[in-house]
Amino acid sequence: MRIACLGDLHIRNTVPVNRTDNFIKTLYGKIHFIYDYCVDNNVQAILLPGDVFNTPIQPYPILIRTLDLFHGIYYANIKICACYGQHDLLFHNKTNRDVALNVMESGKAVTILDKPAIYKDAVIYGCHYGDEIPEITTKGCLNILVIHKMIIAEKKLWDKQEGHTKSSSLLRNHNFDLIVSGDNHNTFQDNYRNRYLVNAGSLMREKIDQESHKPCFFIYDSDEPTNKVEKIYIPIQPFNEVFKEKEEPLPVEFDDQFTEQLLQQEDISINFKKNVLNTINQLPEKELSNGAKEVIRQIFIN
């Protein structure tokens, strides 16, 4: 079984301060690259370890474009499984259904790992942001964990960093054959007794201190007796062609989820379903396939 292990996508409609290119076009271009690679190389599953979206509420054009793209992956018989990162959650509350990642699940484009997903010869467990790591309850199959938690290699990301877990400790204490982690935007991998942990890092270079970051994803091949993990680099432009030379102040990041959502009131609708339907009805045919429109209608009408 061949599995694509991604990092934090942070799909968004806003542009980081220092980017000078068409950021959204570049973002979706990278996702299309991953999609094409998976179709051409017999990949059967894509694992998303949280922070699929940059904020839990996204404008309808972003929702629809992402749903359309993920549906293409679904119809290529590639299963997409995801856990929640903190950026996917409204007020850190997983019971709220009106968030972008749940729209993907309602459209049957993504499986959210609230419970283990059985797929081919694998059982895929999820560990959402803030959750405890689940215990393995299956034997004689491939056991995989998709987790959003600050996991690091050996060195701290900064001197006084706290609240992290070392990859070596996670591998020793939990017997998953594969762990796919998100939250840490740096790329690294680790292994212990033929069990692997991969952390692809962020899909996009969003900050000026990511000059050395090379966006990538991992392919895990369970049929390989050794060297099960392969790193696939995603094509990028030179750093100085997409970033301003001089660093400018980055947007304020709010720890208070309530405050953050108040600042996004223009994206929050009183009648979520009605506005989605109105939006897709106004889109020209070239912007969204008829099949995707019908799926969205069925989600919100039924």
C-alpha cells in the first residue's frame, strides 16, 4: 500500500505579508502537483495531519474550489483522511459542524478521523489537536496514526520551547507502524525498529524565516521491506522571486479564538446553508463542475 503523507496545508484566501506572487494560485498549484503525483504513482491514500485550512471559516469560493479539487482525488480512488489542527477548529470545539473541514467531510471528499478508518490492509487512527493519543486495538494489520501535535526531532525550535514531544519518544512508546504528524512547520523524519514518523512541514513558505524550507511530502510504501519512506519535493520558485527582500511586519496572531473570529465577521453568515446554495447558484459553469454543484446542493438540502 502506497500512502502520501502531507503536512500543514493552511488553505486560505489571504496572502502572507511578504509574498509577492499570486499566493493562492501557487497554493493550489502545489496541491495539484501532489494530486497528479498520487494518480501517476499508484498512491491509494492521502493523510492530512491537521491545519488543512488556515482558519475554520473560509469564504465560499475557497470552500468550493477545495471541494472540487478534493473530489477529483476521491474519484481517482484515493482516500483522503484528516485530523483537526487548531486552525481547523472554531473556538477549539470539534462539535461545531459549520467549519471548512466539515464541509469537505459532508461532501464526502475527506474522512475526518473521529474513529479509526479501515482501508485496505490498514487501520488509520486520528489524534486531533488537544486529544490524547489513542491505543492500538487492532493486530495483524498496518496501524497508522495521523496526529496534530507539536512533535520535534532532537533539538528545540527555540531555546525556551515547551509543550512538545520528541519523535523518538513517540515512536518508542507507541507501536504504530507509521505516524504522520502536523503542527511543526519544519520537515523531518525518524524511525525506530522499522516504524516510522514523518513530518512534512508546511506546504507553503509563509514567513520570511522559511527561506531554507523546501516544501515536500512523503510516500510510505508498506510493501517495501526496507527504505519504506521516500521524500518528494514540490517544485518552488527561488525565494527572492516570491518574497520581498526587506522583512515587513507580519499580521498579528491572536491566541484568543473568540477575538480572531470577531475580526472575521464578514465571513460568518447567519444562514450558512442558504448562503452556500446562493453562492454556487451564482457561479458560472466554468468555475465549478456540475457534479460538484450537485453534491453541494445535496449536502445542504437533505
